[in-house]
Amino acid sequence: MKQAYSPLTVGSLRLRLLSRADLPFTLEWRNRDGVRQQFGTADVLQWDQHVGWFTRYVEKSDDLVFIVEDATNNARIGQVAIYGIDANARRAEIGRFVVAPEFQGKGLMREAIGALMTFAKETLGLASVYLLVRETNDRARRLYAGLGFAEVSHAEDMITMERSIK
């Protein structure tokens, strides 16, 4: 079962755990052209598939999806996630970064990823995080490099990037 975490406010953003009420928004964001192609499957997800995923997600203790909100007006900006949390290795994967179209290009996801790394370090006690990115996703690769991630391996069309957060 998933542990409850209090919302985390960093600067103008707040991260709070995903709830069922967020699913219409996350499904719409995830199904957008240009976004869904960055996930494991580029298929358009149907509502019942998304609800099924959420039902499985709430049972996982090592998988946390956060809704990123504007801390002043609660507007949903996007989502970030940390999963495969390994407390013994003090390491986890981060990803599933999706921004609402009206907030795209404003640097808010850069801030949100920074807030997620703060959570990983201060709340979960992790020492490093890694992510996977498609070789063709140049914009994301530049963002992650700017956040201090270094490329550590390549497999097929995916690059693994890692960063210490000690």
C-alpha cells in the first residue's frame, strides 16, 4: 500500500500525490501528440486502461506520481514521478514528466524536477536518481543535462542519465 506524503511546496510550485480526481487531466496530457510517443507505448490510452493503471499504481509502495500545481492558485501544471525506489541502494528512477499544454515552455517542469529531487533526497533519503530518455528527444536531453544529469549508458534508442543528489 502506498504511504501518504504531505504536499511539498518549493518556490511557486507544490507537489502532491496523484489522486483519482486527477485522472481526466493526466490522461489528456499523456495522450497528446508528441507526448505519448515518449512513453513506452505511443498508443492512445482509453479511460478504462488509465483507471486500471491507477488501480494497480495505488497498491505500489515504490511508485509515486505527483501532480505539480501552482502553489498560489492550485492550477494543475503537470506531473512528475519517482519509481523503482530502492531504499537499500538509495536510488530510484524519475520520469513520466508531462506538462499541461498551457504551461509548456515556461521552465516550470525544470523547477518541478528540482522539487522532485529535493523530495527524493530529504524525504526518501536517496543518494542518486536516474532517468531514461529517447535518443531523439533532444529538448529533454538538454533539460536533464542542465539539471546535472550525465549520460551513463545507451541501449537501443534509449539513454540512461544519472545524477547524484547527496
